Amino acid sequence: MAITASRLRENVYRLLDQVIETGEALEIERNGHRLRIVVDDAPSKLGRLVERDTVVGDPEELVHLDWSDQWEP
């Protein structure tokens, strides 16, 4: 996310909190240069994973399912 220095000044505390919560760097454009605000101890990427539905049971049972009645060429 890249913002201007003016926008940083308007929302400095909210933006800093956002960087801390997400671990995503904040880029500021100033006089043709890019500055980055990053969290020194960013949360691990594995810690931010979203839980998904999983297959419960024996995976071999999925291999031997008969889908022929639902398949259409």
C-alpha cells in the first residue's frame, strides 16, 4: 500500500495500527522517493492463515468414487 506523506499525517495512528495488525508494510511517497514502515516483529505468515474446510476421512476413498453418472461430455 503506497500513500502520500499528507495522507500519513492525517491518519498516522490508524495507519500505524494497521501495519501492526496485518504485518503488511506501508509505503510513503515523498519527493520521488519511497519510504517503508514495517513491523520489526511481524506475525508469521502461518499464523495469519485462514482455516479452510478439509477432507475428513481416508483420502483413498475419494480416488475410488464413481462419478460416471454425473459426468456429461
